[in-house]
Amino acid sequence: MIRQRIRLDVRTLAVVAPALAVLTGLVLAWYGLMVLLLVFGTDPDVVNAISGYRTAYERALDIGTADVDGLTRLWIALGGIVAFLVLGALALRELPRVRLTRGPVALSEAPGERVSVEPRAVERAVEGALASSPDVVEATARVDRGRVVVTIGARRVDSLRDTLERAQRAALESLERHGLTDMPVDVTVSSVHQRKVR
């Protein structure tokens, strides 16, 4: 079974999560500095002029039930739902994922006899076969749960289909030479390194 995919990997959440962490850290550091200024006897009016902490607190105390109408409640609810979804997705991405330790790939098994090869040896064989392809700039192979996942960087955007087919063919031929004809192959184009012609 051979699968081919084209995927330009843009990880927006991977950028948003560190940005939120940095922003939260800056806010905590700023108001921590305000607390230190108050502890060391700085005039509260000066600290409030810098940070607005007391003004915000007093305005929050002045908000009553009559100040919050139905439309305001709707916007608050929508904001809460959006925050829950975004922050929940970020939290799920940051959770550690348990991965099984990769073991040798069995080539043949018989009573009292087992022939196997290490996953990295399979990966190097596939990567070496793709290194000689003129259409492939870079290639990374990984054995994952009994299949070979190949990620390549293509040289030209107008020949991606041919590049995928040649990459698949080269990977399969390499596996066949090593007696691994039953391993499925997934090929993914993750980037295109086409030079701009001026």
C-alpha cells in the first residue's frame, strides 16, 4: 500500500503558545514590579498612575447587574467559548505523548530463528536511495508502526507529482533490495526549494 500526500506544514498553534506564554510572563513581571514598589514605600498614587491597578479595581467594583445587558452577556459568553477552545487546544498540544520504544523490524521468523533489522538501518537505506534523486533536496525517513514515513523537500513546484512518484519508486526499490517488500510507504512533500529566476 502506497500513499502520497502534499502538505505544507504551517504550525500556527506552535507559534501562538509561546507568544501567549511570553505575554503572560511579561504581565506577571510588570505587576510583580508594581507590588515591589508598593512594598518599598512608593506612593500608591504614583504606582496607580503607572499601572492603573487601583483604577481598574475601582471600576470593577462599580459594575452592577444593571450595567450588564443581554448583548454584553452574549459577547462575554462567546469570548469565554473561544478562549476555552483556543486555550484547550493549546493545552492538549503541550501534553506529553507516550510513544512506544521502537524495536527491530522482523525480516523473517522461523521456529528458533529470527532475522531482524534495526529501524534506523531501514531509514538510512531509504534516505540514501532518495539522496541521489535530482528532484529531492532533502529527505527524512522514519519507521513508524510497521510503515516507512518519508518526508521530502522538492526542488520544483511544477513537477511535484513526478517527484512523488520517483521518490516512492526509489524508496520501494530500496526496501525490496533489503527484503522489506511488505512495509507500506507514505511520502509527504513538506517544502519546496525552488529558486526564483530574475
